[in-house]
Amino acid sequence: MPTKTKKVKAAGRFGCRYGKKVRTKLAAVESIQRKKQKCPFCGKLQAKRLSKGIWHCKKCDKKFASNTYHLD
């Protein structure tokens, strides 16, 4: 059984459950939150999400709170 599909990407792990619209929205949010974000302190693309709203920059070694899924 495949774990990913082309249309819904990582949300393919849910199979046919929850509907296509919900799975595509989830895949969009997850792809954004797993990327490295721009740190507001040093400006480098090194900030990574640790948990809900908690971010850590590997360059300047700061841990800070911000938005839940992505930094603006």
C-alpha cells in the first residue's frame, strides 16, 4: 500500500478518509510549516519549527515564539 499520492502528497497517509478538500488543505499547511523560515533576528533562512508556535534559529541560536505554522 503506497503512503503518498501525487495529488495530496503527505496527506495521502490518511487514504480515502476525511475527504479530498481537507487532505489538500492539510498538505498545503504541512509543506509550509516544514520548510526553513526566515529568522526575524538575523534574517537567515535557518528558523525551524520545534512545536506549536515555538521556533529555533540555528544561526543565531535563539528560541522564540511566533505564529503556529509559519513565520511572516
